Amino acid sequence: MFNARLKCLIAMFVPLLFFTPPPLEAEDKLITPYGSLRPEVIARFPESGDQVRRMDDGYSRVGIKGNAVLTETLTGFYKYERRVSANDGQDDGAVRSDNNELRQIYAGLKGDFGSFSIGRHYGLYYDYIDDEIDRHKSHYSDAIIFGDLFVSNSLLYQSPQIGLFNFGVLVELNDADAQGNTIDERVEVAATFRYQDFALHAGYVNAPTHDGLFGAAASYKFNAITIAGVYQKFQFANNQDQSLLSLAVDTDLTPRNHLRLAATSTQIDSNKNLEAVVILAGADHKFSDHFLAYIEFFNRTSEVTQPGDESALITGFRFDF
């Protein structure tokens, strides 16, 4: 099944390598530096244990990106992005359960057909589903997503807008184990229907670590208010299915002041004691296009107290360039 998908992708994109219309004279943007520095101070109040205060800057990153016009219809592009940390470097949470300092690194082609790239990408499922509720500034938004933020060793195709729809396919190539046996690959597919201020997303992940991850998300923007809802379902063979239901509200109080609130319920079908409710609320003030300050409150409670149950108060700055 996977080989058939891969052959289909190759058949779609190899002809592009031999299609070379006359070159277009245009200025290439070969190197564009960018970054985002996000230091924050966290006060944690676990249900069991001592209060903890620490610094974190898990989403800070620097990178370069660029593109080169190849023909009238074809453009090459790339991105190289690394995390950066101002703490002791041992536990900065820059990538969810992933110690790779590279966040994104890929190169590809784009044109009327959409885009195709090879490398380490944002997870397609995350981009389409989890991103609807992962709008908070601190790393505590990890508690309300199921998808993988990054996927290495991957091929990514994203379609152009086709009427009201667009879609994407990501295939992870995992090589072989020490015995030479092929390792099961991951495949992610996702699509979006968008009409004016309403958007509906659906995504599915097939991976060797579970029997399937399905998600659906919808959002609607009414003036300065955006409402988003997400449902996700993890399927496992051992009756350990997990589900998530989340509702998030974002509002612009003024052009410089923003509020957001998310309420999330998670549960494991075989153990009701592990049901949890997560509340995440935050506000930020935008001093300029490059600098803002934010504050967030996080609370997680379970039917029966779990090690991850805690409250936290987070304050920080964000400088984008």
C-alpha cells in the first residue's frame, strides 16, 4: 500500500524536473534571516509537590529561508530553522518530546501544482488540526494537542487552493532497523474547506505507534472574535483509545490587546480515572510589530489526581524579527 502511494508521488513530480520553460528574469531572495525569541518565567503549583519557579524559552528559534525563480512557473525554496535556548540547555521543551535542535530543514519546488518538499517539516496533521487551538504563547499548549509538531525524513505535498478546498499529504521514510527490516512509515493526510470566515479541517495519521489518529476542527471568525473547536481520536489495539474535545475563543480587545481561552477534556476509554480537564487562558499586549508581552494561566485536573495535575502562571516577552 505504501509503495503504491510512493510510486504515485514520484510519478506526479518527476516530470517537473524535465519541464523547463524559458527562464523568468526576477530577483531571487536567496537568504532571508528571521527568528523569534520568547523567554518566559513560570511558577508551577503541582497538586502534589513543592512550588517550582523556572525559566523557559521553548519556542525560541532562529533561521534562514529563501527562494529562487527557476522558470516562469517554477520556484525553488528552502528553510533552515533551529531552536535557541537561554537556560541550561537540559530541558527547554523546544520540540515536544523531541531533542533534535533542528526545528525545520527542507527544500522543495512550488508552482501552479502546489508545493513539494523534502526534509523535516511541521507535522501536516498539526498544521491543519492542532493549530486551530495551539495559539497560546507558552509551551503549556502541549496539553491540548495530539499531533506531532515536527516530522523528520519526510516528503510533503501541499495542493494549491482548488475552489474552496486544499489538501496535503506527508510521508515519512523510516529506512530500516539494525536487522535490515523495513520500518513502518508514517502517512499523514489532511484537507480544508474554507468559505469566507468559516473553515473546516479534517486529518488522519497512520503510524506504527498506534492504529490511527483522526481529527476534525472547525473555526469561525466574527468581527474580532474567533471560535474554534477540535475533536481528536487516538485508536490503539489494546483498548487504550484516547479522545480529546476542545473549544477555544480568541478575541482582539483592541488592535494591540488580545485575549484567548481554551477548555479541553481528554479521556482514555479503558480508564475513566485518567479523564482530565485542562483550562488555558492568556492575554498579550503588542507594543509593536516586533515586540509583545504576555501572561498565561494553566490548570490541569484529573478524575483521580495524576502526576501531571498542576496550576501554573507564565509571563514572558516575545521579540520577532
